[in-house]
Amino acid sequence: MADGKLLTFVKGLTVLLEQHASEEVIFTQGKKLLENLISVDDWLPNEFAQPHPQYYQQYLLYADPFDRFSILSFVWGPGQKTPVHNHTVWGMIGQLRGQEKGTLYYQQADGSYKPGSPTICSPGHVDTVSPNTHDIHEVANNHQDQTSISIHVYGGNMVKVERAVFDPITGSEKVFISGYANRLVPNLWSQSQ
Ligand code: FE
């Protein structure tokens, strides 16, 4: 039996990271693997696609046992958005369903943060973040009337990575660590995933 899509992605990225791939290679070859994963929206189990009426949801799909990477589904209800935040590790964001609006923020001389022009991500598109180049952003559901879902892949296990949210006006930072909404992760050996 052929591997399911999520398992195929996990295997591909594991092989790449086993070779100590540079960020440049991750953002080309790894990005291609993620583009394959999100090219057809037929594999994400429903329990990891559920929006919350008030908050965007993060479901853990897989975490590498050596904390080299983790895979999450982010589910945005209508109009929901993140605060301005960073990641401190590389990240790839693949749009699976709906549309998201990503806006990079740049620190100014007075300490405040100013937004760049937003990018609209449609299904099949992969965006990146990196502490080396562009790490501070805000993400919003671009739809006011439907759920949007993206698959996030980070260069670490995000429940262990300390990062920050920013007040763009004052520039003040607040440290946080992500949590996951699910207790169980997908069955990688299910042929439907
Ligand atoms: Fe982010």
C-alpha cells in the first residue's frame, strides 16, 4: 500500500533534515514537499479542521522526536487573526483551504513596528518565515464568512520554543509558548491521510 500524504511529507522532510539541510535547501526542496502535501485538499481529518467561535486553533499533526520540526494545522474562523508575533525558527506556511492575509512587520528607529504590504495566500501557495530574514508577522483569515486552513511547518517543536508577541505601537514584547488544541495526533498509517 502506498503511504498517505502526511506520512509521505513526514518521511521526505525527515530525510532532508537528516542530511543537515541548510535553510536555503529547506525553503526550496522542503517547500516543494509542502506544496505537494497541500496541492489537493483531501487528506486533513475533520477533527483537525474545526474552527473555534472566538480563537484561531492550532492542531498538532506531527512532531519530530528530535524536535527538528513540527507540523500543525491552523484553523481560522471568519475574521480571526493573530497578534503580531515572531517564530525564532524557520517556518513554512502552506495554504490548504480558504485564503489568509500575511503581513510582515518591520521595527522602526523609535522601537515601533510598521507593516509591509500584505500577501494574500490562496490554496497551493507556500509562504515562509525566518529569524535570519523575515520573522515578525501577523496572519489573518482573509474571509469574513468562511473558515481558512493552512499547514504550518516549523524548524522546532513549537510547544518548546519561547517566542514573542509585539505591540506594534509601543514595540513592547511579551514572551509566550504555543499550545495545541488537540490531545491526539493523526494516524499516519491511515490510508485516507
Ligand atoms: Fe506566524
